[in-house]
Amino acid sequence: MSSKPGSVRISLVSLITLALVACGGTTQVIDRVDAATAQTLIGRSATVLLDIRTPEEFAETRIAGSVNIDFYAPDFADQIGELDRNAAYVVYCRSGNRSAQAMDVFRQLDFAEVHEIDGGIVAWVGAGLPVIGG
């Protein structure tokens, strides 16, 4: 039994196409970065800075340009789900505990690019970087 070269070629192309579709074709970047790297990422005009601490913590001190979404709000996941999943985000809390948990939400909702500040705003301040208030 011999196979025709054309049919082998079609089968190979079909297999490659199926593999590419199954892989989704997009790469999800969800990672933890230090404060200096976060500052560089925030400098990109398209990056959204999310402070997931309580409104009271946010009012007391925050990184300039931050948007506040309270991690403890009952609709936290819904609020995150309303964001643009193709935008780039830098997320922080006080010390990194809440933001580490929030990364699971971003991952499950298939966000393209989310960076967590390792150590939160405590690490940011510890690195001598500027904040509003405090």
C-alpha cells in the first residue's frame, strides 16, 4: 500500500493546523517582579496599575496612577472580569499576600499580561520609590 505525496502533505498541514489551534496561539504572562522592574513596567503608557488593598489603605498611601479594586469586595472577581484581558497590568497589595491570591483570578480569567509586585507596597517603599501619602 503506497501513499500519495499530496495526501501526506495535506495530512501534515492538517496536523500542524490542529496543533496550533489546540495551543491557542497566545501566551499568558503572569509573574512576580521586584519593585524596580515594576516601576519600569509602569512607565509603559499602556500598563494599568492596580492596587487591590482596601479603600482605606488606598486613601492612606498609594503608588501614583493606581486604580483601586478591593480584594475583599464580594464582587472582586466580577470587577476583575470587567477589565480588558488584553491589557498589561501591574498588581500590588500591602505585602504580597492578597496579590498572590489575586493572580489565580487573573490566570483563570485568561488575562494576557499581569505582573505582581513582590512584597507589595512595603517592598516598593523599601526600595525608595515614590508614593502618594504615607
